[in-house]
Amino acid sequence: MGFNADPRFFEAMGSVQATPQTLEGLENWRDLAPLQQPTYTDPAELETVLEELSSVPPLIFAGEADLLTSRIAEAAAGRAFILAGGDCAETFVDAQADKIRRRIQTVLQMAAVLTYAGSVPVVKMGRMAGQFAKPRSSDVETRDGVTLPSYRGDIVNGHEFTPEARRHDPHRLLQAYHVSSSTLNLIRAFTQGGFADLRRVHDWNTGFLGSNPNYHRYEQIAREIDRALKFMAACGADFDALNSVEFFAAHEALLLEYERALTRIDSRTGNPYAVSGHFLWIGERTRDLDGAHVDFLSRVHNPIGVKLGPTITKDEVLRLVDRLDPERTPGRLSFITRMGAGKIREKLPALLAEVGHELPQVTWVCDPMHGNTITAGNGFKTRRFEDVVEEVAGFFDAHAEAGTVPGGLHIELTGDDVTEVLGGGAEIDEEGLRRRYETLVDPRLNHDQSLEMAFQVAELLTKASRA
Ligand code: PEP
Ligand code: CO
């Protein structure tokens, strides 16, 4: 499979159907006043960067995106479960081998527990290798009487509170591409070799349990997994064949100049694909039906997601489906609900009752993070571990009630021992947040909290799969 960005390629080929309309449509978003975009001061500088981005090699291939669509379709049907995890905002300086390895390790450890509990394959995705752009509620930030542009993620500007760092710099688009490329290279290396060996992943989980205060609660699942592995070994299972795993890259498709420049035509089919990542989603703030983001993503053939907050209506959902998935292709569209622990039990069952059965091709995923952000007494932006778990429980209950399929989880996490989310086995309290608070945007579950979450979701998944 390959790509060719030049439309003349298709004229020469004759048989491939990249119509001028398809290519033109890729520019439509420009007329739709895209929200949350950077403002660059030098158009020539931007043009040079975009030209370069238009000719760099793709980060992912169309065939991989199609494979992911088929995997997500399995989740829509209840025959697989999605686990997407990673930073709220990746940063350039943190794109280091050890940090990336620990994040992948955390997702693999969670996936092992969920695979066992759900008795279905877990489709693994990272909010990684491209999750650099952040929507912000305000364009500016004021500190001690000084007002500067808000930090919009490393792909746009720097976090440091100086006019130089906060300038929107188009060269950061190129830097984001290169950092994504090296991150993805490492992801591919880690997940294709012995690192992902199931027995090794289980050993890590056993180690985690040894040090967790809630050990007794999770012990039984761990012991059952142990017995299952021994059973497989006794039956002569080929563990070597199991030591590579599929791992896909996902990010919010926020910066449309970046996504457009990294869109290529698949030479097999003539269809456009965003080659900046396998799975792209539209955020809660940019999912306007007539907006630029919905228009642009309607035209690429990757599997895509849309975040749905508590104000979403039945009509909006159906119109989003008409715009983004007119052919009702299983796996093409995921709805990632992020209602908040206090609202999900009121909002989601009603929505699913109204539209769930009309949309069997859609995959419902739970983001239990973004509806549960609070400010601690000492000013830290945080979340409560118990709210995060409660939203997941509400998600499973809502689907059980409506007879629809809970298809996956979307989590902000890190493999490091940070203190950004309150609670969990180590009972991080408000004072504890000071110890190691590193995120530049939203608070992430640390390594131990992520695994605790996996064990608690395992209980819910076991119940759901036996219902
Ligand atoms: C995010 O996923 O980091 C995010 C900003 O989410 P939402 O669009 O749901 O607020
Ligand atoms: Co976030």
C-alpha cells in the first residue's frame, strides 16, 4: 500500500477514483471559521512549513487505519473492548524513551486485566505520537497583571510565561511531526518485540499488587489470570506468537492546517486519509455540526471519534452520524461520552434509549476524566479517583439498562508516579498533590491509579460480560 499526494498521479493512473471534488472538499473547512486555531503573524513562514509538511512521509498507513476501523467495529458489536490511554497533552521534552516505555507498559498492564475480565480482545490505543494541541477556554492568561496568549500545547507555543514562548510559532508544527515520528517508532519497536509478552505483563501486575493497599480486592482476578496462563502453557500455547501486540496512535484533530498538510490520498482506493495518526477525534468544544472540524473529518477515511458532553441532544447525535458516518460503516465512528460522575446516570440512559438502537454501527466509549475536573482548595486542577470510577460504573449501568454495548474506555494517564489525581490506594490528598504535579494541562492517573482503575473496571466488565 502507498500514498501519493499529487492528484496528477491519479490522472496518470486513470483507474483510481480521486475526483477533483474529493480533493477540493479537503479545503472546505477554510470557509467555516475554524475554532481554537493558532494565530500566526507571518503567513510566509506558515506557508513554508506547510509545504514541507505536505511532502514528508506519512506517520501511519491507510491499511493500518482500515485495520483499526475493523477492530473498533468488533468493539461496537461487543466482541472487543477499546482501551485508549495517555497524556492530556504530550510535550516535546517528555518524548523520552523511558517515559514512553512506562506509558505503553501501563496501557499493556491495564489491557491484560481487561482482556481477562471481558474475555474479549482489547484494542489498544495511545493518546500518543501526536497529542500536542489543546483547546482552551480563554485565548489569554493573566498573571500578576501581565496578560499573554494562553498555552495551546507544544505544537502551538511554549508553556513558559514569557511573550517569546507564548508566541504562536509555525515551526512547532514541524517539530510536532518529528517528535510524533520518533515516538511512534518507539511504540512500534516496543510492541513488536518481547516487551509485550503476556507473561511479562502479568509479572508486572503481580508486582503492582504486592505493593497496593487494596491487594485483597484484586488478588482473586490476578490469581485467576495466573492459573489461565499456566493452563495455556500446559496446553502448549505458543507464547512467542503472542508477544507482539497491535497498538494504535490517537489524538485530537484540532489544528486543521496540520491535519490538512498531513492528509494523503491512498493509492489503492483514491480516498484521503489523515496520516498524522490512526484514530482522530473531535473535541467537545469543536464538534459544532456546521463547523470546520466536523467538515474536515467527514472527508478522511480514518476511524474517528467525537466527544459528547452532558448538553448533547438526540438530534445532534443523529446529525453527527449523518455528517460523519453517512454510510453507517461499523467502526468508523465512536462517540466518546464525558458527562461527569454526577450527570452520567441522568443523561446517558435517556440518550441511549432514544438513539442507541438506531446506531448499531457506532461504538460507545467512556471518557471518565473530562467531566470530573475540579479545583482543589489549594488551587491545583485535579480529579477524584472515586469520581472517575463512578463515571465508568454509570456508563456500564446505562448501557446495561438500554441494552446497548459499552465499547471502551478513554483515559488520561501516565506511567510515572505523579500526584495529580486525588485518592486511589495511596490516598493522595490535597496536600499530596504538591509532591509531584507535572502535567501542563489536565491531571492524569499515575501508574498505580491506572492499574487500580483496570482492576475495578474488570469487576464491572466481568458483570457486563456475564449479564
Ligand atoms: C481532551 O481529551 O483532552 C479534551 C480536551 O477533552 P474534551 O474535548 O472532551 O473536553
Ligand atoms: Co485533557
